[in-house]
Amino acid sequence: MTIAPKSSFVLSHRHLLGIEGLSATEISGLLDLGEEFVELNRQIEKKRSSLRGRTQINLFFEASTRTQSSFELAGKRLGADVMNMSVGQSAMRKGETLIDTAITLNAMHPDILVVRHHASGAVELLASKLDCSVINAGDGSHEHPTQALLDALTIRRNKGRIEGLLVAICGDILHSRVARSNIILLNAMGARVRVVAPSTLLPPGIERFGVEVARDMREGLAGADIVMMLRLQRERMNGSYVPSVSEYFHFYGLDQKKLSYAKPDALVMHPGPMNRGVEIDSIVADGAQSLIREQVEMGVAIRMAVLEALSRNLPHA
Amino acid sequence: MLSDRRPILFANARIVDPSRDLDIVGDLLIADGVIREAKKGIGAAGVPEGTDVVECRGKLIAPGLVDMRAFIGEPGAGHRETFASASQAAAAGGVTTIICQPDTSPVIDDPATVDFVLRRARDTAIVHVHPMAALTKGLEGKEMTEIGLLKAAGAVAFTDGEKCITNAQVMRRSLTYARDFDALIVHQTEDPDLIGDGVMNESEFAARLGLLGIPKAAETVMLERDIRLVALSGGRYHAASVTCAESLEVLRRAKDAGLNVTASASINHITLNENDIGPYRTFLKVSPPLRAEDDRKALVEALARGLIDVVMSDHNPQDVETKRLPFAEAAAGAIGLETMLTAGLRLVHNGEIELITLLRAMSTRPAELLGIAGGTLKSGAPADVIVVDMDVPWIIDADQLKSKCKNSPFDEARMTGRVVRTIVAGRTVYEFV
């Protein structure tokens, strides 16, 4: 019933806490492994046994649909016992500290813990207190490594390469862990990265992240191979960081006109969930240049790749 | 109203064009609504056939004034002033462009209202009108307005009028966001907590009158804060109305540091001081308040040095019901569109300031800061031009002023020099006969 993985790639880390610290070789290795799982996931029989007997806990302090469900699916397809814990049901709601939660979980002897938390650095804090492997499924505005990996896999499959491409990341860079992970990954892989946003949504010092900075879409999308849109949170729309939805869409929302500033064969990405009519127009989101649905497919594959790679480092009986 | 279809040559005038540092005796030719030429000796021979030749006999010709701060009642307070009445007053005062303020009802804080103002002014005013839009929604100081869309609709700058934005985060983000659109933020820096219940300058004179004072620090503290935020954000900032020597020091440091900071002073603050309030004259109650004579002198000196960029009227029509009250209860504000030039000429005649410096602050500089046409006599510029008789003596009679409200601090004042003709886009809109 099992198909043996072709790739013998091993990741030299116990945890995956961020893209920061991964080498280009390790990133490529994970993408290659992900590629194999894309094929597997398209077959009728999707099951493998590499995580058989292992316990994977998905600990989500922040609501998530696609990340949580794809981690769950990924773990199950690899044969792990997967348990989902979300904050709504956990003791954290009752005032337990993060470290107490870690100690409690540790006592249950999980092998892999997948964590999302609203505070930057919370996943690292947990990892330091736990014996198992920890995967960061998004911590505050810091990192979201599996998103960057799935984006890279999507780009590589469609463009045949990452090196030398111009990727424009547009929108709420300030609060985005997706942007940070992608900037690090794309730089490591030799892509050119440009961020496009109003100044209120750019973190100070962004120009020293190895990116070009543009403050309008015409300039920002010029020559882009990939246009990566980011979600703008509702509470940031009305006068705090930007004046209104209509102004934001007018100047920064990706519609066909603005997309035409990019290369004719430019492809559009979005980590989801989308605000249609805020950062992206439906015609573009559902159009021929959109990779948004493919990103979701790659999400399951890349999470299987990460689980598989980390599991090879787990202690064996 | 006269319609000038034919070209006009103003001959033998004193032509002052601050945009070119020009102060000569010469001629000015206007045709098709634009300035053709302003130079020495065009002469009747050098003009197209059918040109009207006006012999100026040394009268002053200058760019029409651009008044950077005037409250007009539309929408919502047409009983105080309309675009029509304000523009009549403006034309009589040599103001060819009014910059109206957004503290109306409804507030000018969305593109549709900007559009209304522009259309209404186009249909009823005889001078140019450009609105400033609110910087925060409803002037509440909480959420920034649609700066990009408002600018595209025709707002020339962003301000909360007489309201101060106390939340430093709101000001920082607004400055940061506005920078992307090269939008100018204009702020009246007066800390409302330090103003408290104050009604005039905090001074011995106020104490003797038994009136609560407003300390200069109310202005300077907030200006200092804003300058730090400009340094942080790199925005383009204009202090709406500075009144005291301490603020000038803050301003000087900001400019020396190369920050994008400019400032206005009102005609009231450069020509009057707190003593003019005398026996509780409410027509001299303005916001921010008139300061001491030393402050007035410092403002004039700063104007001469270019530290103060703009002199504006701070035109604020208030009717009798809101002014004929005990001083503390009376509304603040004075009309000024019609009198600002003649009041400013006092300083010129007294030798306190050069004519070209005054005219620059009332025309060229505001036009530059706001990115609008006007404030120049260069060839090809719109023919917004004034003719001024510099030496004619007259006494201001508030009842004769064209504004709907008569709250002039200069009622019965003796003046020297008045506007005798105002031309907007080549059309004569005012003539004194």
C-alpha cells in the first residue's frame, strides 16, 4: 500500500520555525520532495506510512481554514495520528500561560507539533520547551514558512524556475508573515523582490530587507513575472492605516488595468483568504493568470514534504 | 461685470512679480485670458490690433492674491457667507484665488463634497476657488480621510480647519500616508487642553481684563510635536497659523534640518496685537488669539526672512448674534478677504517689510505650496492680475464691505492703498471707480 519516496532528502533541522536559516539547497530539496507529493495527491491511493505510529498535534491559537486543514490532511496521508486543538476549546482560554500549555502537551508525547499563534516569536518559545519537532504555521507578523514554500513550489512549477524572476509583493507588508517568509525565500533562491504598498503599510527599514520598494502599483508592477497580493485585515481598512476600502482598491487593489502594468505572462497569487473587491478584483482572482487555486493544492503537498523531511530526523525505535 | 474680449495693455505700471523677483516700471499685456508678456517697454506698437491700452501712471500691477485660508459658509452656513458673496469680497480685495476650508456642514471629507464645492463655486463665484479637504473623517481626529481620492477630486491640501489633531498616531500615519500622494497637510497647532477655557492671549492684559488666557505653549508644544512627526514620516507639512516668537524658533530649526515644513501667519497677527482688543472688542477675538506686540514684530521679521512663507486672511465671517456677546462667549473670527492686502500695505508704508515680500507671501508662495496656477506674471500664466493704487488714502467702513458678515477688525481704520481693478483669467471682475 505504500509508495516509497524517491527523494532521500534530509533536512538538517529538528524544527521548521521559519525560512530564515534554510539554505537554498534545503529549500530546493523541500520543493523537490513537494513535487513528488503533488503526484501522489493526484492519485486515487494517496496514503503513505512514513509517519505511522507518530502523533501530530495541530495547535491553532488563531482561526485558520486552509492551513489547518492542509496540515491535517498532510499528516493523515502520511499515516500520522492527527489531533486538532484550537484555542476555542483549550485551557489557554481559561488563562493558562503558553509555557504551561507546552508542558502539558509535552507530557502527551507528541512527535510533531504544528503551531499557529497571534504573537510573533510564540512558536519559538514553545519549541524551546518541547521535546518534539515544531512546525511554525504562522506566528504573528513574523514568519509563515510553509506558505512561502508552497508559493515557491507554485512559482517553480509554472515558470520553471525562481532565480531571476521579478516578484512583486503587494499590500499589507507591515503586518504580513507571508511577506517576510517570501522575501527571505525568494532572495535565497535568487529572485528579485519588490514590495508595493502605501507607506503606512511598510515596516520601517524595509529597504534593507533586500527588496525594491514602490509606493504605487504602476511603478511597482512594471516588469513583474509574479504578482503576489496580500490580505488587508478589516480593522486596518477604515482610516487607521488606509482611509477606506474604496480608496485602497482604487490605488492598490489588483484589477485588470493594474495587472496590465506587469509582464503579459505575469501570474497572480494570493495566500488567501481573499477580500474580493479590497485587494483583488474577482475578474483577476478567477482569471487565466491566477494561480490561487493551485496554491491551495501545493499547500497540501508542501506540508507533506515538510512533515516527511522532519520525520526522517525523529528518533526511531 | 466687464467682459474683456479684447487684449489689454497696462502701460507704465510698477510691475511686481515675486515669482521672478521682478520690480520694474513697465507694461503688461493680457490676451485670451493669459499673460502674454510683462516687461519694460512693450509699448502700444508691440501689441495686437484692437488692444485696449490702459495708462497706469505708476500704479502697481501684481499677481492676484491667493488666500490660503478662508472659511466660506457653503455648504451649510450660507447665512454667514456664500461662494458668491465671498468672491465679491475677494475680488474687491485683490484676491483672485480663495482656498476654502473644510469645516463646513457637511464637512468636506469625501470626494462628492469636493465636487459639489467646485461646481458651486464655478457657477456662483467670480474668482477661483479651491477647497482644502478634511484630514480626518468628520474632523473627529480619529481616522484619516480618502487623501488620494480627495486629491484626485480637486482638494489642494488637507486640514481639520481650526481643530487640532491631538492623537499623535493619527497625525503620524496621516503624514506618512499623505507623503505617497505628495499631499500637503495643514494643521492649526493648538493643544485643546492647554487652551482650556482661555479666550485671548495669556498675559497681564488678559489678567487685567479678567479673561482667561491661552498660553503660547498651547501652540508651540503641538508644533514641536508635529515637527518630530514630520521628521519621522517625511511628510509635507504646513503650520496653518503661527502667532508667537517661540513657534518661529521651532520653525527655524525644522527648516534648518531640511524638513518639508512651511508656515502661514494671518494678516491679523502681523498687523494687530492683543492691545487692539481694548475694551473687550469681540471683532478682535480670533483663533489663535492675537499675541503681544513683540510677537507681532517677530512675525513680521520672520516674514521678511522667508521663515514665514504665507500670509493669509483667515477670513471667518461671524454674524452679529455670535459677536455681540460678552467677550468670553463671543465667537472667534474676523473677515479679511477684502482687507488683507490694504492691511498688509500698512507694513510696507511703515517700512516694516518690502512690497515684493508681502506679495510673495500672499500669492506666489501659496500657489507653489498648493500646486495651483497663479501667483505669477510669467508669460503663459492665467491672467489673474490686480491693479493697486498704492497711495490713495481711505477709511474702511465695515458696512461697505462685500462680505455677508461685517465682523472686520479694521472697521474705521485709516488705510493707504487700495485695489482698483481685479482681473481673473483675463476678465475684469472688480473695478473701483
